[in-house]
Amino acid sequence: MDDSSTLEKLAFIQQKIEKLTEAFEGVSKQMKRPTRRLTTESIFDDDDIFPISTISEMNDFEAKLKSDREFRRKLTKSLSSNIGGTSGEVDFKKVGDYLLSYCFTPELLKEHSYTGMSKNKYVSPKPAFKKYTSITKLIFVVLKSADSSFTMIANEEYLQKKFKNAQSKFGKRVFEDEFDE
């Protein structure tokens, strides 16, 4: 075995250790966090619904959006008026970035890809964000409210671009530390 092969293997092991450490820290944070219940009133009486930080919370959120029309209506109205605006004249990219940052932790978004595939052959497939059809539709409706020229095709393209190289694109939450206390 030559030295370059050994160095490559050590670098690969180091990368895996770093990813495991990050995952462990994320699990540790989630264990300290109380479980949240989604109710129609939760986003209007208290704002502990966001940010969504676990896949389990994301699945619950998706199910709630699918099953509770009133919750979906009130949430859409709230996000549109508070984040995106309803003028139809705002740049959807800026609104979309704020919306994703507000609703989801960067760590959760980094765990996903748009299609579920990963370019890195050493990483197992990631959860597919596009499978959350109610969430992607909610994003579309909020962005369409902000930018009247926005389309479903533009929504898919925007989300594909956001999740491409997600590790570098999802940084610190826009709202983190300012109002979370």
C-alpha cells in the first residue's frame, strides 16, 4: 500500500468522523428540545412551530398541511403577509431564502436533496425534499403571493438550485439569535 492511498483513506475516515460528530451534536440538541404538537392555533398563539429541525417534525408538518385545510389556509396567509408580502412585486428568490430560513433549520435542509440523490458516492441517498408535496406547494403559494410572475416551474427550479450543493448554500438561519428567546 503506497502513502497516497493511505492518506486518501485517512482523509476519508476523517471526513466520516466529522459527519458523525455533526450528526451526534444534532441528535443531542434535538433530544433536549420538547416535542411540538401541531394544532391549527399553534402558529397563531405561539410560534414554536418553526423552525422545523427534524425529519419527524417535517413529516408531521407535511401531514398536517395535507389533512387540515384551515391550518393550511391560516399558515399561508400568515407566511405570505409576514414574510413574502402580498403585493406581487417582490423578488421571489429573496422571499424564498427568507422563507426556507424561517421555516427550517440549516441542518435539516442540509440533510435533504431535492431529488433524494447525492453526488458523493460515499454518502447514502438523502431524503427527497420534493416528496413533501404540501410543503413545496405552500412555498409556491407564498412565493406567488410575493411575486405575481412566479410559476410552478420556477418553484421547482428554485428549489432544485437551493438544494444543489446544499452544504454550502444553507448557512445560519436569518432569524437565529435575534428573536428566538
